[in-house]
Amino acid sequence: MKIEFAPLRLPLRRRLQTAAVVQWVFSFLALAQVCLGVFVLLCLSDWWILAALYVGWLYLDRDTPSCGGRRSHWVRNWRVWTYFRDYFPITLMKTADLDPRYNYLFGFHPHGVLVAGGFGNFCTEASGFSRMFPGLTPYLLMLPFWFRVPFFREYIMGGGLVSSEKASASYLLSRPGGGQAAVIAVGGAPESLDARPGALTLQLLQRKGFIKLALKHGAWLVPVFSFGENELFDQMENPAGSALRRVQDRLQRIMGVALPLFHARGVFQYSFGLLPYRKPIHTVVPVTEDFLGRPIPVSQNPCPSKDDIDALHTLYMEALTQVFEENKNNYGIPEDKHLNFI
């Protein structure tokens, strides 16, 4: 394999952008393990009393990830996130305001490998969410497992990440006065196994739990599509039924975490590595005047029937399809390409 090395002379800003993304990939892939290792070493050292005190704190603070988390304005505005945004770059698109008197459930599509657009837009202020949607507070939902890792949980909560447990979403969507936006990567971990350049397959047909939540709490639905999310990484071929896919599916069922075997570029060369490609991400939050393109109004129904859920689910899929079809030509997707729901 021929290796394409990066030029030696590059502007400092591009070096800083790469460093920001190295930090982000490290946070996703290894920071939790490092934090756990530090905690174990602390327990075995002369400073074990600090570990004991932290265990007490974990017990007292155990419900925080399911009760809105503990976001930090300082963390969300770190300068590093500006470089992270500019690496791709990431752009948040909207056409009108969202009324902060309501609570919203944003369905984020596609999941991608590492949810780069979801993190950049909703866990930092680099793309200007608070400026674009005044009065709304975004929360990106993440697997509950990660909030049990010592120290790591404090870091991810600082960005506005909260547990993806049903109780956590219910807490946000039931807040009086409105202004809460729960962001769910609807396809979840299984969808990441299909994330590769050109992929338009979304796991949505059987995903109706978020619809039921919206009905129970009267939260308005907003289908969000992130163009370019699947272009960031290549992935080993793993078609349904293959030996690799069977192993991945089994591990996902056991661990709750998908293990896509992805690759892209490196720090000093462009041929292989775990850094994402420099591909633009355009996250479209559809807020327009026509019925399907705007947030879908939802009337509260504490005990929705199957028919109620199915009807709203169908409407959601139609709205998401319209968002994709109306914007795909702007972002280089051919006219004959369409979403595939499974």
C-alpha cells in the first residue's frame, strides 16, 4: 500500500485542528479506560482515601446523569472545540426559530461511527447552538454504561451528555416551562455497523420508543439529518450474515456497545489510521413553514395506543424523508439516491 504523507509545511491552524480531533478520538476510544486505570491505581496507592471519598460521591451523585446531568458552560466553550469544528468543518443549519415554550425531542440521523456531528453541534457551542436557538438547552443522550466510569462521567456530563435511559429522557421532556431539547441518535449502536461512505441505511422501522416518549410528554418532534456523517470513516466489509457481522451483532447484544472496525487517516499521513477524513458535516435542523418540514407538534397522551404510536411514527418518517430529499442536492448526493429504512 502506498502511503501518502502530509506536507511538512502546513498552517498552524490546521495542525491545531488535527490535534483537537486527536483529543476527541482519544476521548471516545481510550479516555474511559485511562480514567478507570487511574482510579484503580489511586485505590492501590497511599492516596486510597481519595478513592474512597470519590466512591461516596459516586453513590450520592448516582442519579445526576438521569436528571439533566451537570453541564458546564466553561467546558462547552473550550477553544479546542472551535478547532474541532473547523477540521471537518461542521455546520449547523436552520431556517427559523424554535419556540422555547415547548420541549423538543430531536431525532438525530444517521448515527455514523462516532456521532461527530451530534457531538460538535449539541455538546459544544462551537457551531453556535445557543445563539441560533435562544432559550433551548440541548442534551445528547449516551449509553448509561459510560456514566459509571469514574472521572470520565464528570467530563462527558460537562458537555451536556446525559444517560439514554428512559427515565433520563422523561425527566427532560417533562420539565415545566419548556426549553429542553433531548437529542437521540435513533439508530443507536447497531446503525454504526452500517456507517460507511455513501451509506443511506437508517435503523428506524422498529424504533418507536422515542415516539412513545414524545406522546407521553407532549414533546414536539424534530427530525434532524446530518449530511456527511457517514463519510468520515471507511469500515471493514461486514454485510448482514457475514461471520464478522454475526460476531459484531453478538457482542453488541452482550455489551450494549457496537464495535465497528473503522479506519480513515492518520496524524502525519492520509492512508490509514483512526482519525476521520476531512469531510464537511452539515447538520440540518428543519424549521420551515410547511407541515412536514417543521417540528411535528405532539399533543400529550399519557397512555398512547399502538395506533397512536404508529401514526406518529409514520409521520416522522415522512418528515425525515422530506428533510433529506429537499436538501440532498445541496450536499452532493445524487438525485437517484434515497433513504433506506430498515
